[in-house]
Amino acid sequence: MLSENKHIFFLNSKLIHKEIVLKAGGFRFAPLADLDLHNRIGDLNELMLSLPEHLYLVRRREGSITTSANIFDYQRRMRWIKRSMIERRSGRKEPSYDEFSSWERSQPLLTRINLNRKDLGVFLYRRFGMNLISGSYIKGILYGIASLAIFPRYFFKKIVLQQKTLLKKKVQSFMPFGKNL
């Protein structure tokens, strides 16, 4: 992940020594403080353990930052974290969020439209999933169609990834003694 400049993010419980969190600068802001922290710890080449047990539940609901109109700010923060990560790994100074936001707003109009298109596609895809999970199938399908129309590459990437995960779980359930693939 480090060599490919990908985000380092653990969805389940993590075990990190307090000294390492402090060495990395601790939590700097919200939202996405955990994503930012994981990446700074990764840059220090320190150990982080992702625990296999789920020690907490994540509840996604209507109006949360990952499902609301704030998704545009959420996505911009993800891009900023990635830009900061790349700058840090190149030995350059990280931009502040305000500097990064100003830089994004200074981009050509078509670039900004494309970023907003992608952000909207991600937002609609999340609404698609939320509605399917909650049993609002028609509404979910409509969100899915809109996401597919606006950002098809993301839609197909997520669907394929989810199908691979489901297939892997099915195959593992048939393997003797719980062997992993």
C-alpha cells in the first residue's frame, strides 16, 4: 500500500501503541481522522495490528457524513489526505486543508466538474447500498442506476469487489478446518 500510495485504512478494530500514535502526531481533525492517522503511522513504518474480532459496530444511517450531502467535503478530505501522504513521502511539506481546497478550486472548470461528478457517483452508490440494505429496493435501484450513469467505473469496481468478497466467503465456508484462500 505504501509503495502504491494507497490509503491505509482498517475497518475493524485496531491495536496501536499509544507512543506510536503520539509519535505520528495523534488525531488532527475530523472527519477521517483515523484514515489520516493510519497513513502517518504507515509512513513511520510502525506496527499496526488489525484485530480479526469485531469489537464495535459501525452504524450507517441517513444523515451521517458518509451518506449526506457532506460527501463532497468527505471526498475532498480523502483527496487531501492522499496528497498529504504523497508530499510527505516525497520529503515535501504537506499542504494544509485550506491550501489544498484553494488549489482544487483553482483547477480548470472541467477538472472541477469531473471531480464533482465522481464525488456524486460515490455518494449515489452509497445511497444505493443503504437503500438496498434497508429494504427500499426501488429507491435503491434508482440510486444504483444514477450512480452507474454518473460514474460507471466506480460502480463496476465496487460491484466486482463485493462479488469477489462474497465468493471468497462462500468458498471458505466449504473448506475443511476453516483454511484461508
